[in-house]
Amino acid sequence: MRQPSVISRRAAAVAVVLVVAAGAAACGPDGSSKGSDGSSGAAGAPKKGGTLTVLNSVPQEDFDPARLYTSGGGNVPSLVFRTLTTRNREDGAAGSKVVPDLATDLGRPSKNATVWTYTLKDNLTYEDGTAITSADIKYGIERSFAAELSGGAPYLRDWLIGGAGYQGPYKDKKGLDSIETPDAKTIVFHLNKPEGEFPFLATQTQTTPVPKAKDTGTKYEEHPLASGPYKVVKNEGDGERLTLERNPHWSAATDKERKAYPDRIDVRSGLDSAVINQRLSASQGTDAAAVTTDTNLGPAELAKVSGDKKLAARVGTGNFGYTNYIAFNPKVKPFDNPKVREAISYAVDRTSVVNAAGGSSLAKPATTFLPDQASFGYTPYDAFPAGKNGNAAKAKELLKEAGYAKGLTVTLTHNNEKNFETSPEIATALQEALKKAGITVKLRGLEDNAYSDTIHNLKTEPGFFITGWGADWPSGGPFFAPIFDGRQIVKAGANFNASQLNDSAVNKEIDEINKLTDLSAAAKRWGALDKKVGEQALTVPLFHPVYKRLYGESVKNVVISDWTGVLDISQVAVK
């Protein structure tokens, strides 16, 4: 996933989700996702009833399980769509675990993790009362391969045997032989390589069941058949206004994850972020029972909120698995010289960068590429210890060894959008720090679309730029591999391996880790590999963002997990 403001081929969530803005995960600097007074919303036990309002900046476009790019089933999407597996709906690190949803377990792998078998639970039904079958899940996956329903995560196309050339059921009615349904409750996946993290992939909305007889193609998004606790009764402006009401055929007995307290969910999008925060702050009328899943508090807003105890008690804090970093393109001089990259690594003043990102309440300094969460395999290391304010003397020493005793002039590409992550504030902080080491930095700011197109195209990729990467699910695989696996270098399309690293030893270790179905053992290996690659100074980790989001004063049962980092609306009550 790319920066939170951009939908990625590989994220956030959003966090975050299609995956819209990447959210944060459960624990902030104080280790709590609750309000500052230790509460989890309005007083009293949560009860069923009422209307929950969701105020968002980005519309929930393409509300079709084939087209959505979500993490853990998404936030609003998972109210309507159930998947084979899903995220554990708990606060903190417990929320980074994958759990069964439609399936009875996390899947049963073959010895080499190339075949995964799932069994569906009993008594699963759609909103019309008809039974959910394994054939519906197979068909739901197959339709996600259709060109007219593109947009979802690419993994199934990459992992399933025959997936690369399959064009979906509208053109190929035979379907995918690599997905078998021997009976109405069993589904078997045949992969072209070992994938120990398949249970995570099974949380994507592409595993949502879709009955072939009810498929209306590109119009399905207007009224998709619900398998979750809510059904769509209105979809206006391609997701700008979504109205959800209870699915009378959803059974809580088959769904331990979703609480489904409100009777109605009213999603209103396309709103200015300042307006959203003003409305949540005032908490008047229906806004008292309102939340946001994609709008953070900025530095100025946070300063105002922090000075008001009642408002501060209504701030959810979290840390999504995300790293903001400097990327180098070693194909561009002088970044082909490792000592130049190391010099910049030592020269960076992370304190000034964190301040530029909004201060320590909104950003944590990073020295590892993997996020600082156990589920990713976080292994603390600092290959180029620069201290809190940079080590200019060490940087100058390395520059001299590189042949630049009199200093160096480079160009840093950044985003002009004021996002406090890849924007002018961060670029200026880096410019000032590197100047102390004798490195003159010229800033090249690009508008958002041009910035994204430029840095992710091998033909136009700069030698030195600011970017970020977020997790499609909370583990090292989808976080590390797209950036450092040489086989994922894309020559004609969106490329994320900026360093163009294609190290056979690194590629082999990625393959070996992917064979592991013991995710704890895999995490340790990802952490070790992160350290090994980090020593090559192909990136300079800068910070991990911290997210602060307001919610209305009537909102109860606030849960923010280490998976999405955003308030989980499947847990919220307003009564």
C-alpha cells in the first residue's frame, strides 16, 4: 500500500478501504487505544438500537466485493460482506490475528502450503434467506478476475494456478480449475507456490460469496447480496451516501466477530476533513452518534483538542503498520555509491522530521523498515545510528570516502500535498539536516498525481525521494516483498521496488519464509531479513505515523486494533 492518501495496488485499510486512507492500529504512545481518561466512549453498557453516522472524506466507491481493495475485510464493507477469514475484532496486538469468519477454521494446508482447504460453517445465509455455498465463494473469486470488475488485491491472480491468464466467468465460463468445490461446504485452493499466509489473503473481500444467479455485473455494487449483519438499502453517488439496515437473516451464532449494535448505518462521504472534525468535536444532533474511518486530526486540531479534557477523552489513538521513508534509486548517480546513501542515513535528523510530521503525538521515529509491531517481525536495529538529531560528522567522513570532500548537491522529490508524510514540511526538515553534513538539497515538489506517477515508473523514477508503505495485512510478507523482491520489479507499470534490488539470496529467503505456516516463526525470519537488507542503505526509515481520530459523545465500545488502526464500526454502539 502506498501513502495513506492514495489507493495502493498492494494497503492501508485503510487502512484502510477499495483501501482508502490507511488508518492506525490500536496502541498509541501511551499504549492505549481508549480515550485519554481510560474510557472507551460514552458511559454505560452498549445496547442495540439507534443510527450510527459515518463521516468520511473519501467515498466508498465500487461497493462490489470483487472491486474492493481492503485489509481484513475492510471497515464499512465488512458490515455487508463476510469472507472466509477475517481480522480479530479486539484492541491492540490481539487485533492483529486472523480468525475464521465463514469458514470453520483458518484453513488446512498441505505439507508444502500449496493446497489450502476450507470448510464452511453450518446455517450460513444471505439477506434473502438462501444458503451460502462453497460454489458461491468460488464464483465470487472468479468474477474478481473480470476486467470490468478490476480494482481488488492482485494476490489471487498471482497465487492461484492458472490465475495469471484467467479473464473471469463472463469470458471463460469454465472457471478456474485451481479452485475446487467437492461439495456445498468445502472449497480447495491450489497455488503455484507455497504461501503460508493464505489465511490472511482469505480476509480480502474477493472471498465474499456471490451467487451466480444474482450477479448483475457492474451494477452489482448498487445492491450486492449481503452475507454480513447489514444490507445496502441505498447507494447514492457511487458510495458518497450509503445507507445500511439490518440483514434479518444474519445470525450472530455464526459470527463471533461483528457486534452489529446499531439498527442503521448512515455513511456520508465527500466531506472536507476540517468539517468532519468540527462536526465530531461539536457532537450536535446526529453527530453525537458519529465516527470517521478515514479522517485524522492534524497538528493544529490536535493541539486544540488536547487542551479540552472532554474532547481529549473522545480521541481514538492507533498505529497502523506503516513506514515513511526516503527511497534511493541506485541507478541514478551519486546514489549508486553506497557511501553516499550511508552518509545521508547518518545525516538525517529524525527529531526534526517527527516535528515536521506533527510532533511525537502523531509520529514515532523509525530506524527499521518493518513497522514496530510484533506481527510484522519487528526486530530493533539501527544500521546507521544518527542519534536523535543526526550525525553530521560521520556523514561528512563518509562523503569524503565517497569522493565528495567538498560536499554534494542532490535533488529530493516530494509531494506538494500537505499530508505531513511526503509533503514540503518533511522535505524541508531533511534539507536543513543534510545541509549540516555538507549536502545541499534542492527540493522538487510535484502535485499528487504527478508525484505518484513519477516515483512509481522506472523510466521517470528519481534518485532520491520521500515515500511510504503500508500493510495489506499485519505480517512481514506483503510489507517487505513488494519493496525488496527483485521478481516484483515492474518494468511497464507501477513499480514499488525503488532500489531495484534483485538479490538471489534475498529472493530465496522470501520464498523460504513464505513456506512457513507457523506465522510466529515466519515473523522472526522477516525481522532478520529486514536487518540484513537494511544494512545496504537502500532506504532511510523516517517515522511510523500515529493516528488520532475523534468520535461522537454518544459512541460506545470503541475498538481500535493493530490490524487496521481505525475505529472498528462493527463493534460500535450508540445506545
